Amino acid sequence: MVGFFTYFTPVISVIALILAGYFVAHVKKYDEGTAEMREIAEAIRIGARAYIKRQYFVVALFFVVMFVVLYGFVFLGYLNVFVPWAFVSGGIFSALAGYIGMNTATYANVRTTNAARTSLSKALKVAFSGGSVMGLTVVGLALVHLSFWYIFLSWFYRDLVTAQQIQIITSTMLNFGMGASTLALFARVGGGIYTKGADIGADLVGKAEAGIPEDDPRNPAVIADNVGDNVGDIAGLGADLYESYVGSIVATCALAVAAGFGVQGVLVPIVIAAVGVLSSMIGMIFVGAKEDASQGQLLMGLRRGVFVAAGLVAIIAPVVIGLLLGWDNMGMYWAVLLGLLAGIGIGLCTEYYTSSQYKPTKEVAASSETGHATVVIQGMAAGMVSIAPLTLIIVIAVLASFYVAGGLTSFNLGLYGVGLASVGMLATLGITLSTDAYGPIADNAGGIAEMSHQPPEVRARTDALDQLGNTTAATGKGFCIGSAAFTALALIAAYREQVELIAADLGLDFTLDLTILNPKILGGLMLGAMLPFLFSSMTLKAVGKAAQAVVVEVRRQFREIKGLLAGESGVKPDYAQCVDICAKTALKEMILPSVVAVATPIVIGLLLGVEGVMGLLTGSLVAGFALAVMYGNAGGAWDNAKKYVEEGNHGGTGSEAHIAAVTGDTVGDPFKDTAGPAMDILIKLISMVSVVFASFIIQNALL
């Protein structure tokens, strides 16, 4: 069975990529609509490609430097020769997944708008097909990547004894996780700065000052805003979840060694992921909604596919566990199932706190009647209280998966179970990410409808899809941070395991003191809890700088281009200038946070040793998780509260309540789309870096 399952995964991943290619061709078959719609879509497409090209150039320089550094560690004997190449390949595949998904979205947006001219259900189908390319590309490329390295390293080290072979394979595979994490940090932070700088600048001057509608073609920042949806919420999102997906799988593979499962234990998380991909492809068949569907019906139309995929994983996973680990190890199946259920629970919980159908967001909308400050306070309160149920879900899932996997009799078995729970949570990523990537496409479709002066019923349909997208995006962010917490926990366990193996290989008398009263642990915990706040500050300030620059430029154009604000025929804004401002600011401001994230675990390791790093990773996980949940859910509640007011509630568009709601949405934008997603990547990246440089830290720590 080992031979069959070794090749099962690459076959499924190739099928997923073929299906993604089909969806690309399917989307392109739809008509782009009027000449004006095509012109706007082409401007968005050109802007998105130009930014990604500039961003990837900067990232490539960083990767070249890191490649040289890693090779230096290879020559010094701290790393094996494949580590630098694994690091680079992780970044390349992550970048490729993000680019393919983003590029397809820039073709799907205008076709969604055109489909909305005739049918809501048709528009949903086009937008979801575009999002499916992102979902299938991420999981397909990730599993192709994993399969290649696993098969290649197994062949290269075929003469070693099994235990040593598995140790080298898993430690090497952990390193391309660092490459994916590094690329994701650049993509998510840079894309988040870009998109929110443009979005906030456009709203502050256009909606709050000039009193013109969202996505009005007179606003010079609207194209930059629509470009930002693609580079931040699609390319950045794809890179983010690619990293989570790979990280959870390789961390669990590494834990299989200590759990005593050998090659079979390494294969289980990889095969479970492949089963999830197959289930996701089947689940996509069930996505759809009737014409004139309500928000609840639209949401269920997307959720139906997710539930079908999750059900299939739940049915097939025990067969995989039984065949590979033996039918007496079915506790591992329950761990997978717990992770799967936790992912669904996090999604539903996040939906409750961010959808305008439920009390928390309606309370935020109602608070807009009493002013700007009350909207901000109510939104912050909604975000903070949402931390409690999501934390309970994670804690229960972690403890339960640890115990059902046999943690009471073997600590290492319990840790392996926690790793499998993280894989279970991400098993249906193919369809979950598709529903998330759908959101920015629907958002762009609404912007194109407004800018191309489509009839009110078209904008009403795209607004319905956009509001649904806000909910799925908020749910996706909850899913991101939940999976990040599980993945980071698995990586911390893998780090501990790697440290002990490295120390044994070096013949060192090394004992980890992980008691809370160890000053190095305590110091690391404090520094780890501080890091997410420092990182948040840098990313939020970067968004502020970008937004300020956009505000100044939009005001200048309104002032200097005669007839622009009045909407005189033939007078157009200079969209390219705002696009350029956002690109330059994002590329400049993403450097420092990225360097801090990579350097911190190495510096702390040299100063406080391995125990200090363990404290750092734990502290950042706890603080980063709480901050990410608060940021994401507060931002989602503010966004949908604004939409709720714009639907005619509490005075409707143009009222004092609406202006206050716009303020809340403006505050929430960098929370949910920049600082929050950055927390997901931060807590995983520092764990990956710690694993990669473990040997160096063990041999060179001052304390």
C-alpha cells in the first residue's frame, strides 16, 4: 500500500491542476461586455500585473540574498545541501500559485459584471469559477511540490536506514515551508498595504468628502482600489494559505518520526491532503444558487459544496488511516475529524460575528446613528468578544486531538495527533479557498458595474455578490488564523523534535528545560507576546502612509482637473498616478516588517538559546492568534455594517449614520486586510525560521 499511496498524491494534484486549467478556459468563454467594461477591466489587469512584477522583483533580490546565506550555512556544516534549493522552490511555487489565481481573477471580474446584466445565479457561477482556479492551483501546486521532494529525497537517501532517511527527508521538507512563508509575508504585507492604502484613500476623499458613490469613475483611486483587491486579497491570500497548507503537512510528517510510525506516518498527512483535494473537486459540483436568492440562500449555495467536501473527507480518511497505520490506530482518524470540525466551527463562528444577518454586526450598524466614536467602539467590542468562542474551539480541538491520538500513553503520539488535526482542518482548502477568492472577484465586478454606468439592477446583483463575498472573506480570515494556530503549534512541536534529534546527532549532552519558571522561557514568552504588536504597528503605519499619499493625490486631481468632480463628458482622472503611488509605498514599507520577522527568532536564539526560542514561538502564537481574530472580525463587522446601512437601514446612503459607518469601515480595512492576515504568517514564519536554524542556534547560543 505504501507504493500506491506514494503516487496517489501526485496523480490527484495533477488532476486538480488540469481542472484549474479547465476553469480558466471556462471563465474566458464568457463575454466581457461593453467596450467601456473591457477598457476598465484591462486597466485593472495591467495595474495588477505591473505591481506583481515589481513586487516579485524585490522578493527575488531577498531570496538571492537568503540563498547565499543558506549556502554559507551549508558550507559551515549546519544545513544539508538541499536546504537552499528547497527554500527557493518553496518561494517559487507559492509565488506561482498566487500569480495564477490573481491573473485569472482579473479575467473573471468583468465577465461576472456582464453575467450580472442577465442573471444573479450566472454571475455567481462565473465568480466562483474564477475563485476555484485559486483554490485548485494552491492545493495542486503544493502537493506536486511536496510529492516531488518526497520522492526525490527518498530515492537520493535510499541507502540509509529508514529512521535516518525519514529524519533527513522531513527536516529538508520543512525548509521549503520557510520559502513559502517568506514569500507569503512579502505578498500578504505588501499586497495588504497596497490594497488598503488605495481603498482608504478612495473612501476618505470620494465618499466622506466629495459625497460620491463607492467605485465612482470620477475618483482617481478606484482603479488602484480594484487592483489592490487582486494583489492583496487574491495573490496575497493564495500565498498565505499555500504556506499554511504546506506547513501543516510537513510539520506533521516531521512528528511522525518520534511517534514511531515510520514511512507510513510520513505518508498519512500527505495522503489525507490528497483526499481533501479530491473531495473539494467533487464538492464544487454542488455550488450554486437560484435566481433572486437571498443572502442566506447565496451563502448556503457556497457552503453546500464545503459541507459535501468535508463529509467525503470524513468518510474516506478512516480507510487511509487503517491501511497505512493499522486499524488499531483509529484514534488518529478522530484527530483528523476534530480538525475538520474545528475548521467548520471557526467558519460558522466568524460568520456570526461578521455577517449583517446576525446581532453583532447589526449592533455596529445601529451604533452609527450616534456618531463615529460609537461605531469604532462597538466594532472593537465585537472583534474582542469574538476571540472567546474561537479560542475555545481551538483549545478543545487541540486537547481532544492530543488525547484521542494516545497522548495519555505517549506524548509524541499526542503531538502527531495535533498535527493531523491541523491537516484535517486544511483538508478541504481547495474549495474553502475558492469561496474566499470568489469575494474579491465579486467586489471588482461591482466596481466595474459602477464605473461603466450599468443599470441599477446590475449593481444590485453585484452588490449582493459583494456582500456575500465580505462574509466568505471574513470566514476565510477566521479559517486562516485557526489553521495558522494549529500549524504553528505543530511547528513548535516539530522544532522541539528537531532540536532533540540534532543534539543527539552532534553528541551533545542537551536537555530542554521547558518549565514556565525558566528565565529564558519567560523572557522568550514576553518577547513573543510583544512581537505581534510591534509587527501590527509597522503594517498599520505603512497603510496610513499609503492612504495619506493617495488622499493628497485625489484631492489634487479634484482641485486641478476642471470638470472632473462635476462629471463633465470627456473628463477623466489620472488613474495611473494613484496606482503608482500605492505600488511604490507598498514595496518600500514591506521591507522592514519582513526583515524583522525573519531575523527575530535567530537573534533571540543566539541570545537566549533554544528555550528562549520556544518561549518566543509560544508567546507570539498566543498573542498573534488573539490579535488576528480581533482584527479580522472587527474589520468584517465594520465592513458589513456599512453595507447594511447602505441597503437603506438607519437612514441609508448619504445619512449621518452612513458617514459614521464609512469611518468604521475605514478603520477596519487595514485591521482585516493587512495587520490581521500578517499575524497568520508571522507566527508560522518565525517557527519555520527557528526549525531551519536550529543546529546553528544549538551550537552558538550565548546562554
